[in-house]
Amino acid sequence: EKHPGPSSMADTKLIGFGNPLLDISAVVEQDVLDKWGAKLNDAILAEDKHKPMYAELAESHPVEYIAGGATQNSIRVAQWVMGKPGSTAFVGCVGKDQFGDKLEQAARGDGVNAAYMKHPETPTGTCAVLVKGGERSLVANLSAANCYEISHYETAEIQELVTAANIVYCAGFFLTVSPPTMIALGKHVAEKHKTFCLNLSAPFICQFFKDPLLSVMPYVDFLFGNESEAAEFGKAMGWGEELDVVALKAAAMPKESGSPPPPPPPPPPSPPPPPP
């Protein structure tokens, strides 16, 4: 069911900041993954060598165009769960083009208050979603999404949305674009005792964007990540790759709004089953 566009910023409970992208999805063979250096269950940023991939995919495979971007997808699902139009908002940068219009129409049609910065010269970003055997590999060409500026965050419209929201959600991918915006969000959340949620998003964030990640971590209340992302975070922090250790140490990191209490000890191991 499609909802009418949101009517009031005051209705906003959850706001996401991230990279709005048009997903170009195709089911592919292993040789396609190998050709572009893509791995399943992974995400990378497109390099020059990947630029022909999007057109080639559309020519060689049936493709589906989907309004996406990790944070925007999460916000759209949250809006579906919450129901009331305008309960969520999403902020990011698109181009002044047809793809940007499609993204805005899709988000607003789902009831999300899409408050995009619109870049006059750079096209809307795209993301190749290469699917094989139920797993996927993402190759993101950020384009306009990479142009988001904190000056847009500081506008009256965005400040009104941020003030209304109780929960802020960002994917780690936005650390490659605007750490100053994420820090400003974190300071607002800490000052107003709201909730900041961050997703590690991909192993390369922990590998190559550790410093921006650590600049935001003091504001994070909920940290999301899958097994490979958590293991890479543990490696980057010098904690090793044991997921229970990484989880406990991440939970004990200092917080701007006060250090969290020490985590409880892990439960004792289960007793072995009785012999038959």
C-alpha cells in the first residue's frame, strides 16, 4: 500500500542520514563476479575499472531498478513497520535528474519524508547488486551521494527534522562522505539524550575508514554488524576476531553521554547432554 506524502515534520520519530542510490540488481554467474573483482557477502566502492559495468549488466542480463542505498532501505522498512506517514525521514544527496526524481517518488510514496540535498551537476548515485546463490555483492558508484555537505544539515528544514526525531540511524557507508555531519548528529543526540544507531556496513569501513569510525563511536548507542564486519572491527581495534570478545569490548567503549556500565559476564557453558 502506498501512502500519501508526509504532512508534518513534527511526526518524525526516526531519521536516517546516508547515501541514496538507485540499485541495479541482476542474477549473475561467477565469471561476472570474477571479471569485476567482486566477492559475495561484500560491498566495495566503484573504481574507474567498474564504470562500464552498469551498462554492460543492463545489456547482458535482465536487471531490476530499485530505489535503494543501505540507510534509505532501512528507513523505508521502518516506515512500513511504523505505519503513520511521516514517522520517518531520510537525508542524503542526489542529482537533479530522473534517477533522483525516482528515488524521491519511491521514498515519499512509502510515507518517508525524503529531504534530499540536490546537486546541480553530479548525477544520482547507483549501486550494482550482483546476486548469486542467494548471496549478493555490492559495487557502489556514489556520484552525487558523495557530495553531501554539512551546510545542508545546518539548514532550518533539516534541523527541524533532527529536532523532532528521537532516533538517528546511519550506515557506516556515510563515513566515507560526511563524518562532520555524523559528529554533529552525535553531539545533538548526546546533548538531548536521544538514541544514535550505527551500522558497520562493510569490512572496508573498518579497514580504511577507522579514524572517522572512531570519531563517531563515542556517540553510538546501538552498533550493528554481521560476522565479517565485526571480525574486521576487532582486527582494526587489536581485539582479535572472536565475536563475543569484540561485542563485549565494543559495548565497553567510552560514550560522550557517559561511559556505559560494565557488561555482564558471559553465561556459563551448557552442561553436556546425558549419555544415551
